[in-house]
Amino acid sequence: MNSRQRIVLVITVVALVASLILIPSFFMGDNYTKITNPESIDYVKISVLVDNNPNGTLERPWGLSILVETKNLAILFDAGPSGSALKNNSESLGIDLEATCDFIVISHEHLDHVDGLAYISDIHDDLTFYTPIVGTGFSWILTERPWWSDFNAIKVGDTVELSSGIAVIPMNYEQALVLYVKNLGLVVLTGCSHPGVENLVARAIDVFGVDDVYMVMGGFHLHNVNSDKRSDAIEALIDIGVQYIYPLHCSGDETRTYLESNHPANYGEASVGFQIVLNGTA
């Protein structure tokens, strides 16, 4: 490869990276729809089907998948990196995803969050999933997967209220799943929190117009950052008033240790197989 070819290659790579980072921000920006007079839900059950933090004999590949069950809906938030892990873990937990999955929300288009859809495509026909806009459409990461054509994919570029008290809230090229639970507050589920977990939570508060945040759970993307950035993110959540913080996936052991040492009353320990029921009417 001569010097001219090297320059062209470098420019191409830089342009590609810039398109993945800047174009989604341009199209999705800071303009988003707020929910007027949001209603709350009475009940939600949350089950962590895939997470790289260990629990017994459950499979623990690097990735994330969480099942959210309300009285009327069952939503799969991310699908993990492996169809077999999603299948085996859900079955071990006594969960039948063929009977218990109305639609899917994908936090962002990274393979450790989407490739478990291979299993879902085997047990469902034309199931709908919501995924953030990348550029003006879908990225090749999704469209080149063998299961792509088995789904009805919907591009998300603004707040989507899935049902009363349940919304998909995008920020840049990632989105959170947010539930408003009666008498408790907001429950915010994140995939990797690339825009910053504190920013996603703040966006959820603004969209719903609800100041009480009962829980944030998911990947916080703090596993490979310096200690100041980690502590700043966690302290921002505390300042916001988040009652319970459940770090999963890419949050890192250091984040767990920091929370347990500095904010034990706010720290929620969770891993693959973790389940919790929130009942706002109890």
C-alpha cells in the first residue's frame, strides 16, 4: 500500500467513524417529545435473562437482555449476544418467551445486545422491535444479520409511548426503556448508556415530567473509565435522587464496589437471573 492509498484509507475510516457518531446526533438531536399528563402502571416484573455477571449455572456471555412484564404487556429489552444463551437462561428461569414476548426494544445496534434475536426469530413470526435511527435508517449491523427479515423493525427518532406509563426515550444512537410505576416513580432501563447514564435518566425525567426516579438498571459503560468519571456519573445519579441503582453488563466491578462502599442504601446487586417485582399498589 503506497502513501496515497494509506491517506485515502485513513480518511475513509475517519469519515465512517464520524458518520456513526455525528449523523445520529444530527437527526435525533435534542428535540424530543414530552409526555403530557402521563399515566402510571400498577405493577412490573423485571427479569435479567442475559448478563455477563455470574449467577450459578446460568450462561453469562458479554451482553444484556432484560424481560419486562406488566399486567398487559411483555417487553424484551435487548436480546444479548447469543440465541442459545437467551433460550437456555429463560428456560432455566421458567420463562417461555414464545408465550411471553409482545415486542422488543433494542437499546442500540451492537451485537452483544441484538444477536440473541436469532432465537426470537425461531419462535416468533414478524414480531415488532424498536431500534434507534442510525443515520437516516438502519445500520448494516442489523440489516446483514440472517434474522433481520423475520422482524418488523421500527426506527425510533423521538419519544415512543408504547403504552400508558411505558416509553422508549432515545438520545443520540441509544435509547432507554422507561416505566412510570404508581406511587414509586420512574424505572429506567439502559443498555450501555453511551450518552451517559445520568443524561439518560435526566432525559427520562424531562419527558415524563416526573421527578421521582425509583430505579435505574442496566449497563452504565463505566467498566473501563477513570475513577473520576465513574464517581461523577454515580454521584450525578445520587444528586438526581435515584433511590436504587442496579449496575449490570458494562458497568464494571469498580462501579459496584464504589456504590456498595459509598452509597450502600442505594446499591442494588444484580446479575443474570436476577428478578424483582415492583408493585405500586401494595
